[in-house]
Amino acid sequence: MYKNVNSKTPLVSVVMPVYNGIPYLPEAIRSILSQSFSDFEFIIINDGSTDDSEKVISEFNDKRIIYIKNEINLGLIESLNKGIRIAKGKYIARMDADDVAYSNRLELQVQKFSLNPNAMVVGSDYLLMKRNSTKHIKNKDDSDYNKAVLFFSTCFCHPTVMMRNIFGEKNVFYDKKYIHAEDYKLWVDIYAYGDFLNVNHALLKYRSHESQISTKNKETQLKVSREIRKNYCEKTNFNLTDEQFETLNFIGNNIFITSEAELSKIEDCLLTLKNLNAKNKTFKELSFNIFLHKFWSDSCGNTNLGLNAYGIYKASVLSKIAPVSFGQKSKLMAKCLLRKFRSS
């Protein structure tokens, strides 16, 4: 079922799939309808919900809402592609049915696009809400840095993004073969079409449901992420040996490090990336160096090697390729000490 009561062409299309969205759905819908920027259509795809989601959606009387009902549950990827195919906006904003957008979200992201004509994706900082805590997650407003992160993982929190609507023109959509990492695959597919930028303000309250990811889904996510990394290395002409690629996956999967040999392999992999970037000139050197330092520092802090890990960090050229504050060094040292007695 497809219902459209708005014939006006909007600047932004907000796409929000819903599957059994109670109890958070009303707040999510209100947060979009109360945006300070009003030139948008709100595409809500009810993906075969069996709760009262349809009743809740029908209670909102706003001409900007376009309601699509899947008679059966088709899944997130197919629902997203449905919404994208009918979206009329110049830009497409993602939204999830259990999150809350700040009232200036669309305004600030549209403004970012206006000031940056080459922007392809604009993300934002966000508040990560877990059961007993709230944490402000900050991203970098640096396209080369964000694209470098794709060697390991997604560079945006998916529901924070606004994207230039090039999907029909380029015939690129979310790929159902990459379930549980469909956003990661999309960024790799469109990385060459423009800049990946960020609004350095929290524009979304993001509810974490990590505990709901089953072991089976986690294994699928790791498998498809491996394929995505391979694809990205090929697209960017970063030719790694089989051993270096295995280390790339080791880093990307955030595996806890228990030996100096593992840390040495990580150092070799990151230095190889550095040398390949110098040769290919794919990313700006400073941005890439900051990226390399972050993953070197994170790796050294993700061990049970204690101060030995900090010593290895300091001895590497990777510790000197980007500006590092005293506070950052102290934080890493404390992390090394705290994790010394962790076994896995």
C-alpha cells in the first residue's frame, strides 16, 4: 500500500522503516515533524509490523507524511530501497523508528550541503543511549579521514546521515547480499561520488541495541565486512599481501590483542597503508596520518600487555605522525594499565 498526499517536490526526503516500533515510534515521528527545517517529505515504511505501529502512524495528520505498507516483513534493506526509489528530495535523510532527531538536525545538514557543493554524505555527532548511560560520540568533519576509516569499518552512525540523492542516476542502492553491514557497503559503493562530511553537533539520540544482535548475525556481519574491506582495497588500489589483509580484518573486527607479535603485525599493516597512500596519493597525508595514529593508539590500548604496549606505541614511527596531546598520551597509558589483567 502506498499513500502520498503531498505533490510538492521537497528538498529533503526523510526515509524511516518501521517494524514493530512500539514504544519509541511516536517520539521518533514527532522529532521529525517538529524540525526547524520544514521543506521535506517523510517516507514511513511499515514493514509488516504486527504491533500497533500502523495505528500510531495513522494518528499523525501531516501532509508531509508518505505512508508505505509492506503486507509482509521484507526486511530493512528492501524497505530502505523502496523508500529511496520513491524519494523526490535532492537529499535523503535516514531515520530509525527508535531514535530521536534534534529539532535542528535537517536544518544544519542542509546548510552543510549548501556550503559544500561536493558533499555526498553528511553525518553528525550523536548521543549514544544505552540502558544506564548516555555518551556523546564525536565524528570528524574530514572527508579523507572518514573515507580512510572504511578500510576497517563504517565511518558514520547510519541513522545520522543525510545523502545526496544520486541513487537512481547511478543505479546504486543498499545491497541485500551485505545484510547487517548494508550501510558500510553503501559508503564503499559511493565513496568516489563526493565528500563525506560531518556536522560537529549531536543531532540525534541513538538507542543502542547491541545486546539484541544474535551470535549468528554477528558472524554474518563479520563475514560480509571482510568482503567489503577486500572490495575497498581493490577500488582504492591498496594492494596488501594475504597476511596484511588478515591483519586488516583483525583490526577491523576489534579483536583483543594478547601478544607483542600481533601488535607487530598491526604496526606493519598500518605502515604499509601509509606507504601505499604516499605512492597512490589517494588521501591527504595529514588526514591519513591522523587516521593511522588513531588505529595504532587504539590497538595498543586494546591489549593485556600493560606498559609494554605503551612502550611499543612510543617506539613506533606511527606515534609521531600526527599531533598528540599530553592528555591523549595519559589516557592511552591508563588504558594499557587497566587492561593488563584482561584475558580476552
